[in-house]
Amino acid sequence: MKQGKLIVLSAPSGSGKTTLVKYLLHKEELHLDFSISAASRDARGTEVQGKDYYFLSLREFKDKIKADEFLEWEEVYRDNFYGTLKSEVQRIWDKGKHVIFDIDVVGGLDIKRIYPDRTLAIFVKPPSIEELKIRLKKRKTESEDKINMRVAKASTELATAPQFDAIVTNDELEKAKVEVYQLVKKFILG
Ligand code: 5GP
């Protein structure tokens, strides 16, 4: 079985990790491809089936858990399951590419545990909880309650940072881009 490497970027929401993942995907010399997660929720807004997520019904998701088709999965919110299919990682490796994940800290650390030597797990840290709050407010996509919930979750997530291979603080986006690029390049190209 052909195997490549795995790059995990995990962070509390509002840390700018999605921007960093997109930046890395544009670097052709890294040969990265994005791991599309499976989710048991409906598509939102402009989300596309098979591009943003593999949207499954709750029944389909649970059947795949039983059939041991997931590398990792999690019930992130009640009845909202998210996970990485083993077939997704293999699909990317079969193309001769390395896998990059944009998932939460629990899923990210699961991947690291399953493939300790093949995985580079990077924790993207917001400069401070205060700054995180400001960024989430600027997005204007969520209510005050939801923002407070995410900020509370972020504090617990921040405590897991030492378990990652590297921590990149995203106080200046351009600087963070260079830092993650150097880390990933060294891990992939040696
Ligand atoms: P959303 O519904 O906002 O797209 O995602 C909700 C949460 O699920 C986010 O915290 C996201 O990081 C997490 N998530 C997305 N895909 C996966 C996955 O494959 N595995 C795990 N463990 N979490 C995921």
C-alpha cells in the first residue's frame, strides 16, 4: 500500500488556520491535497457535496462507523458527526500526494497518534483570547452567545497545544505563512 505523509493544522476557530491551509495548497512543490471530511449535517450556503465535505445522513455515517471505514471520527455537536474516511487518505496517497487536514484539535491529535512518524501536527495559536474574540466579532457571522461558546472552547483547545509537534502564533499573517511553509517544507522535502 502506497503511503505519503500527513500534515495537520489544528486551531481554535478564528485563528486563521483555513487561510494557512489554502496558502500551503497553492505551493505545488509540497504536493499537498486537502482531506475532505465526512459530516452528518446538511450543506450550508455555498458548500458543495464532495468538495467542502462528503455530506452523509446520520444513518449512513453510523453505518460507516460500524464498518470501520473511519480513520477518526467525532460527535462534535449532538448528532453532528465529523470524520476522516480511510478511503480519503488513500485516495490522496494513490495520487502520489501528501494529505493536509483542516480539523479540530481532537481529530488532529488522533491522526498524530495513528501515524506518529508520518504526521506533522501544527497548532495555530491566536495571539490572545482577547484578539480571538475581536476576530470572531469582525466576521459578523455569529451571535454573541455563539461567539462566547467558541471562545470558551478555544481556552480548552489552547491547553492541548504542547501535544503538537510545532506551535505557530498567528499574530501577523505573512509571518505565520512563512513559518508554516518552512515547517512543512522541511518535513516533506527533508
Ligand atoms: P463546521 O460544521 O463548522 O464545518 O465544523 C464543525 C467542527 O467540526 C469544526 O471544529 C471542525 O474543525 C470539525 N471537523 C471538521 N471535519 C472534521 C473531521 O474530519 N474530524 C474531526 N474530528 N473534526 C472535524
